[in-house]
Amino acid sequence: MTDPQSLLSSLRRPSLLVRAARHGAADYNRDRLLRRVLPGEMPPGPGLAFERLAEREAEIDLARREGGAAYSVARHVEALVALIEEARLALLRQPAAN
């Protein structure tokens, strides 16, 4: 599994997107948002959800950078909200290092 903290710290996204995602994280509803961002899948556990969300967010960001007509800022913010919150959940479930 990819280390959530490392991946999030290595992401380079426009600050407005990141600020919007941080603001939206306060109202995170896991079941509802994962069904929108990862359609057709039952919401997996936090570790696996983080992996799938990282892939999905990378696809969305590629569309943003290429200026794709299908790019949606709202979908990108949703994906970032889910990615941030799933990283938090995955980190909470990791055993503490001694």
C-alpha cells in the first residue's frame, strides 16, 4: 500500500483546489462521496479506498492539466476531499510505531 502521508505531501495541486477540499472535508460523508467518486464499487476499506482514490484523482488531474473538456472542478474537489479523508482514516487505523 502507498503511504498516504507521503503521497499527499508529494501532490502538487493548485492551492484553490486544496483549500476547497480541506473546507469540504469537514462535511465528509464516506458512503455518499465514495459512491460518486468511485462509481460502480461498494465502498472499500480505507486503505484500498485510498489507493483507488489516488488513481482516480491522478486521472482527473491529468484531464485538468491537458485542458480536457470533460474536466470538472467540482469532481476534482470531491476526489481530493475523499482522498484527504481516506488518508486520515487509513493513518488512524495503522498501528502506532514503538
